[in-house]
Amino acid sequence: MSKKFLLATVVAFVPSLASAFDPVGGGAYNVASTVDLTALTPETFESSLLPVALTQGTIVFYDFTESFKPLFADNLIPAFEAKYPGIKVGYYPVNGETAVQQLIAAKEAGQPSPVDVFFMPNGQVRVSNEAGVIANLPLNAMLPAAPDLAKQAATVSRGYVHGGVVVPYHRNQTAIGYDTRAIAATDVPLTFADLLVWAKANPGKFAMTSPAKGGSGGGFLESAILALASDDCVAQAKDFSLTPDQAKAWAAGPCLEPVMTYFNDLKGSVEITNGNTDTLTLIANGVATVGTVWEDQTFDYIGRGLLPPSVRVTLLESGQVGDGDGIMIPSGTERVEAALIFVNWLMSDEAQVAKTSLNGSRTARTGLDLAGAVSAEMADRLIPTAVFQERSRARIAGVVSSAATDRFVADVLQQ
């Protein structure tokens, strides 16, 4: 691990009872192993898998992101290889959707998987699992390094219940960013109503990313739906079985009326930007005081000096949506033992804290005290833990979000 990260003592949960793990969904495991996977327990996990893993040479690791390359290539993989001499990791940045199709093609051709561990986009979990290319390993329960995973994050990806075959590695969060050079934390508006009042009193000082141009804006629109639409409408927006046509009908109907009324009332006082970076630039230059942001991007920009250290992030009291992406082991891997050792280590205290330190990426480990593990300066860049746990919300159905964005463009931007 890079010496730049001085890790404080981290709270960890240790399993107190031995238990064996059955395949997700029942039946037999769909991945080949010389180890009896059904007999694994947290206590025997490493001692059973490691002797085989050390004979398997290099495992192939796919990463669908761009921003995580320094974390993996320069930090985590060298640290893992130093901890487990004899296991090498071949690192390959990939396009997430293309890699999924590659896995499906290999399975259909009766060929082994070209990859052993895949950090994949949440939006591709459904098609991957239904195609049978994800090993039915209960990663949510069987990794001794991560016995404290948040249940929803560990078993559901964008509304699709996979049961634990994809371990939640990266969590991201939309948020409200503000610059303490211009506004005290106690004066930051924390409701949609107060934000509207504040924006009208401070025209041009609230930078809102357009939902059509950046994810922080789309998340702000989704959060407004959760806060302003009726309970029945919100329940429909969370129905991940809706078709695109049904979502368009929802967005065209009365459910979005209070939301569109809100944004039309807001737009005369707000600066609507063309992307996440544009919003942060306005805050950095002192043009905007408050804005819609991603927590991890803001963390990164402060660390690189692109935002002043006076910038902080928080969540509205009614909640704001967040998401994340996970890691899975393909069913066609021929090195499942080494793959499990690697995935377990990626979820460890050391690796999770380093991930936050470098990328501002939250963990799904509920017992991991990030604020106590990173430096005080880094902790200040994150949403306070208690606020995050209380106010983070799951995203609505993607088709509903897209349809709502289309109506926002027509009813707000184009009027």
C-alpha cells in the first residue's frame, strides 16, 4: 500500500459463528472448483482456498471505470501481490457493456471466461445474471473481510434482486455542495422549500446541473420526485418492471406536476449548467455558493486543488439518491479460488479505506468507520457519516428517470 495513506484503527466486525454457504438461488454452484465451496466458513475461507490459488498464476481483472485505474494499477494490485506472493493480477480497463457481451459470447461458445474478476456497472447486472455468466456465489455473506455489508446494496442492483452474487464495491452519492467562504454550514438550505427561498434571495448563486447533461442534476431531479410527488407516484417510480412506454406515460401524467411546478419556480433564480464539472467550476470561481454535485467527484477535485478546501458536501433532509457498482466472479472462470481471495481482499479494511482516500468512493461496509480511518482533512471532504446513513436514498427506475428528464427539458428548459 502506498505510504501516502496512514490508516487509523478501523472498526471491523468478526464473524462469531462458523457457517457454510449455499449457492444463491439453491441447487449447485455454477462455477468449477477443486475446493468444496459449500463447506467454506469465514474461519476456513483463506486456509481452504489459498493453497489452490497459489498454483493458479495470474488472474484477469476487468475494470469498467476510468477513474479507478490509479487506485488499482498503482496501489491495490501491488499491495495484494505483496500480501499474496504467487498470485498475480492482470489488470484490464474495459467498456462495461462490451465486456458483458464478451462473457456471454464465451459462455454460448462453451469457452472459459476471459476474465476471473469483473468490476462491472450496476446497470448490466440483470442481463449478466440472467445470461448465467455470474457465478452464483453468495459474496454478500461468504467474504470474511466484509461481514457487515448493507443488505440492500449487497443484494440489489438498480432494482434487480440478484441475491448477493455481486459484492457492492463502489458507492457514489449525489449531494449538495457549498462553499463555506460564502455560507456557513448552519445556513445551508436543507429542504427543497428552503432551497427555493434561498435561491430567490441569492439569484445566480445556486448552480444546478441540468438533468440532461450530468448525473448530479439527474440525481437532483430524482430526489425531487421522491420529496415532492405523492406516495403512490413515488411507488410507481420505483417499479423497475415498467417499460419505457409506461414510464413515459407516468412522466406525462399528474405525478410530475408538483415537481415541474417547483423547477419552473426555481429556474429564474438558478444557474442551470451543462455538466457536473461546470457546476464545480462555478463554485471554485466563487460565482456559485451552492450546487448539485457528486460526493466522490467533489472529494477528488478538492484533493487535486481544483476546488478550494472550504467546499463541503451534505444531503437534503428529505434525502438524495445514490448508487454504486459491484464486483462479480464469472461463472466460467477456471481460477475461482484465486478470484475469491482477490475479491475478499478488495473488500478488506485496508483496500476500502485506500479506495475512499484516493477516489472518495464510499463503502457498503456498515461497520467500517471511514471518518476515523482517513485523515481529518479527507473526512471533511465527505458527507458526515450520520447524515449519509440517514438521508441516502436508492435511485428510482432508470426508465422513469429518463422520461422525467425528457419532460424537464420540454417543460422547464425549453419554456
